[in-house]
Amino acid sequence: MWCRSLSSRALVVYGKIAGMNESTGGDGEAAPGFTQEQHQDLVDAINQRMPFGKFEGTHLIDLPEPYLVWFKQQGFPQGKLGRQMALVYEIKLNGLESTFRPLLAGT
């Protein structure tokens, strides 16, 4: 299961993203303390493609960090896309792309 390979730092970031404090490893699809819905939100964000702009069609996880930093400073879009971009920003900010990349479909 993907969760076994998560570092404790990754789980803390995962918890922060999910609106929780922290978690430790586990065997299930979703980390302990996280619902399947929260896990699915993370998977959806990793697999979401940018729907507009210079990077249209690019997976959010593959967006350049400066692009996400600019959105962080200017304000992420409203709604689900904005929440997903904020989540990916946190992943990139903490250098965890390689930890969450296995959630990308087709890898």
C-alpha cells in the first residue's frame, strides 16, 4: 500500500492538507485518522489537470513551483480547483512531490 512508504513528515503534511494535526504510518489505503474521502481528495488533486492558462493540460503536481507561489500570493481560484492547487502548493513547499507522485494515475 502506498501509505507504508510515507515518511512521518509526509504524513504530517497530509494531515495539514486534510485539516488535521498529524498522523503516523499504517497499512490501509488511507493513512490512519483520515477518511477514504480525504484520501480520494488527495488522489483527485494529484491527478487534476490545469484547465486554463499557460500550463493548460498539465497535472497540478507537475506545475512549476513559482507558478503555484504566484497563485498563493495572488489568491488561488475559488472552489475545488483552488483547494486542489493549495494542496499541491503545500506538497511542493515541503518537497514531497516524489512521495505523492505514486498517486498519479498511470505511474
